[in-house]
Amino acid sequence: MSKEEQVKQEQAVEEVKETETQLSTQTEAPMGFEDDDPSDLIIPRIKVINALSPERKDKLADEGDIINSLTKDKLNGKIFVPVYKFTNIILWKDRADGGGIAAISRDGKTMIPTNGDAPYPVGKLADFDNTKTGKDAQPTHVKYINFFGFIEGERMPIILSFAKTNYAEGKRLYSLAKVTLQNMWNNGYRLDSKLMKKAANEWYNCVVTPTGATSPEDRAFGMEMYKMFRNADLNYDIEDQTGSEPTPATSSEQELKDAEF
């Protein structure tokens, strides 16, 4: 081996070591948090700002902005990397009674009340009642499709949720990820807001666009996040947004079927 070839080989080895060191630093648990209680960590979520959003009223964001609920950083146009999907169903307390979660189902079958009352079956509580019209036809419990993931190049876990008028977009994201036949975090999806209109109502939903393969560093981080959080009991930021979307003024069974809830 010539001296020049030997130098090139040594440089290649050093580059590999440097890459491994970077990946190790990115995926190892940070020090200083050894006394953590899992309930102390609240994972932020990706939030779309609408007319009634507190952030708009506080002039922290504008309608149509997509933000990190914790840092308030704007995420429009950023790439979301999903790690895994999970679903839940929530019964919200009336805002006049203080709001908050009254009951939650993590398996889609059994609702667990937060006040200690006996669990009860979900049944059709999260489905539309096609025998009724308008507001009376809406489900009393809200079904969510959620994705645990992170923003491309960043190392903060975050939740992207879809419900009601945006539920179909959540199913679309899952389908886009599923048909690749790869680990979910091997591909990214750009986040954009879309103005929706129904009758006299207008609001913004989050829509996703596939952007292709993620970087080796993001794939390595995705794998670590999957191992660390897949079976964890997540404590994440969530709020009742039932007032930020319109009530469909439907009058027929077909209109109910066509409504994107």
C-alpha cells in the first residue's frame, strides 16, 4: 500500500469514527435527569392556530400558523418524521365546568373515567348517529389518530394528532407511511396549513406532503426514539379544540357521510 493510499484509508477511518461519535451523542440519554419521574415530562404537540387559539389572542402566532405547543416555534414547511402511530378516544368535560378530560380510551374499546368511576365500553360513542341531524348527530367522544415523532434535524419528541375534520388526513399519513414497507421514520412529511370552508365557517387544518427519505442521522434517532418510547405511557400536551371547528349543519344521512369528521 502506498503512503497516499494509507493516508486516505486513515482519513476514511477517522470519518467513520466521527460519524459514530455524533450518532452516539445524539441518541444517548442526556445526563443530569437521573431523578426523573416520567409524569414530569410533557411531550409537546404540533398545533394549528385558529381564531380561538390562545396563542392568537396573546399575539404569539397568527391564524394558519403551525407551532410547537411548548416552544411556540413556527413549524410551517418543516419536515415531520413519524416514529409510530397510536390512537385514543377522549370524552371532554364541558368548558363551562372547567374543561379537561372526563374519560379516555387507549385501546379503542374501553373508556376510563378520570374521576375513578367504573370503566365503560366505547361502543358507538365515537361514531356519528345517522338517525339524527346537525349537532345532535355528532359523536359525544372524539377519536384521535396520533403520531409520535420529531422534526427533521431536531432532537425533541413531539406529537402530531388528527381528529374531527382532519381525521381523514391522519389516515392518509398512515397510509403513505405504510405503503413504503419501511420503518416509519425512514421517510419525512412536510407540514402545511390549509384553509377549510364549510357554510359560513372557516378554519385551518394541518396537511402533510411526502418529502422522501430521511437522513442516516434521523433514522438512527428514530430507532432510538422507538425503543425508548414505543411502550411508554406517554404524558403529552393535549387540549380540547372542539370549539375551533364548525358544527356541520347537516340535514341528511348522505351529508353526514360526506362530512370529514
